[in-house]
Amino acid sequence: TDASRVAASLRAGLSGFDTIDFIGRDTVDKTDPVNNPTGFIFDILPGPNTGDITIELQSMASGRVLLSRNLTPADSAPAAVEDRVADMLSSALPASGTIYNYIEQTGTPNGLTQCLLLNDKYYLDQNARTHEAAYRCLETLANSGAKSSLVYSELASLQVEAVSDHYVYPPNATIEKAVEFAHRGVQMGPTSPYAHRAYGYVSSRLGNTDEAIRWMRKAYELNPYDLGMAAAYGYGLIFAGRYAEGTPILAHAAETFSGHSTWWDYGLFVGDFMLGDMNKAIAASMALRTTATKSHYLAARLIGAKAAGQDQLVTTLLDELNTKFPKFAADPRATFVERKYPADLTERLVGALRAAGLGNAS
């Protein structure tokens, strides 16, 4: 009974990820594994102890076990099994996960696989170089008539990033172009969580808060096993001013999946900051220390450092903001307004930055 429950949960989760094609038959794939380097199998096996269940992810080509998780009877119980499976699938299936990393290490990824790897590299290290590499790759596929909704949903998000961060490429980026990409993504993938998430993201940048949350919620409902969708939904709620509702959802996703993108930590900083939990806000801001390419990330670190009494770090971050982002340092409010932040969040951030010594923050 427990094994059947785990198998059912796996099937439900696997079918919701756009980054893989899930073949849910019980018979083994008869294709030649040597010629199928992107073929993988999930095996459900007896665990080491009575009542335990082991799940293994294996490469069909090499037989290598890429991931092995042991579920105790408590893990496979009805109340826990979905969280356990979500953790495993979120680690294995997105472009940042085990499967794509293995493909990148053992061969030369091409086509959409390569583009998704580049796209993930951008969100882990957000700068003009990584953005352009991902955008150009996806753009080439779109121009050649790609049929995957992923191509258009990810182009939509990258177009918004180009507008927000004023990247040189693509030239003349606009939110309207992002809307076109997002709309096409949803048309091509009416059950695609990624397409719905992208449409929600674009809607949020247009200031359509209710629409953004509706699309984000739909993405979350289409695949509750993808913690990235849960994070996007929580993030959307936070930036709609619904901090008490969104922060626990995002926090649960971040705690379950440690290999997440930096925007999760920024969302957590904002949520905890607005809920008055400065200890958690400080911890989230510290997780942003690996990036210095976004003014609002540095601003979060500055607020966290000030709250933690780290005076030397405050001085360093003030210098960095004034040097790298003089326009933001002179008027942070304009950036927050441009990004359609809730009014109460804008006021609190501007006040905290002023208290930390950022110019004449107004």
C-alpha cells in the first residue's frame, strides 16, 4: 500500500514538469539505452529496513544511479509523502537539477536542453552576460519555429528582466513584447505551469496584482510538486502586499529545497521585513551576498547589515551602492515605484535605507 501511494505521488509529480517528457507505462522502454543519453528511469524498490521504500533515479545509458532517497514508513504516510516527493523532484527535474547537470557533465547538451541550462545559469547569477546567453539561445529556437511553450514562457520572463535591469540585449525590450511571448506560451501549453507562472510574472510588472496572483496560483495548482511554482506563488503574494499569506509558502519551499535561486531569498527578506521578523529578514539578506548585480539586492543586504549592527559591512555596502548604482542611491523610491512595489513596502524600504545612511533616500 505504501509503495503504491509513493508511485501514485511520483506519477502525479512527474507529469507536471515541463522540463521532462514523462512516459508513465509500467513496461521498460525498449529503445537502445546507448542511443538514449537523455533517458532516465525512476525505480521504486524495497528499502533497507522493514517498511522502508527506496526511490532511485538511474541513467538508462550508463546505469548510473544519480539520486537515491530512502523513505521510512513515516515519510510515505499520506500526510508526508507529497512533501517528500516534491523535495526529490524539485532537486532532480528542473534545469538546475540532477538530470540536467548530469547531461551537461557527460555530453554536449543541445537545443532546448542547452537553452534551459543557460536560463537557469542566469537566475543563479543575474547579470547582462548570463542574460544575453540565455535570451539568444531561446530566441534562436523561437525564430526556427520551436513548438515548446517553455521557449516562449522563458523569453517572456527574460524580456521583463531586460526591461527591469536595462540590459542592452535584446534591443528595445518592452513589457508589451513580454506579454506577447507569455500569451503565446499559454496558448501552446494550456496545462504548462511554467507558462502560467511567466504570465503571472508579466502581469505583476504591469501592475495587475489580482491577475498576477490568479496566474501564479494556477501554476502552483498545475504542479504542486514543483517547489519553484510554490515559491513563485508565495513571491507573487508578497509583492501584492499579502505578506502574512505569501511568506510561509515561500519559506516552506526554500526550507525544503536548498538549491534555489536568489530571488527566493529576496522575496523572503521582503516578507519577513514587512512582518517585523528582523532575525529572519537578516538571514535572508545574508543569502544574497553572492550577487552584487542588482541594486535592490544590495539594498536588502544594507538593511540587514544595519539591523544586525554590522557597521563595517554597512559602510562597504553604502560605498558599493553609491559607486555601482548612483541613480538608485540618489532615489531608491523611483526604482521601487517602477517595479510596482506595494506602497507600504516602498515606504518601509525607503525609511530603512535612509536610516542606514543611503544618501538622501526620499
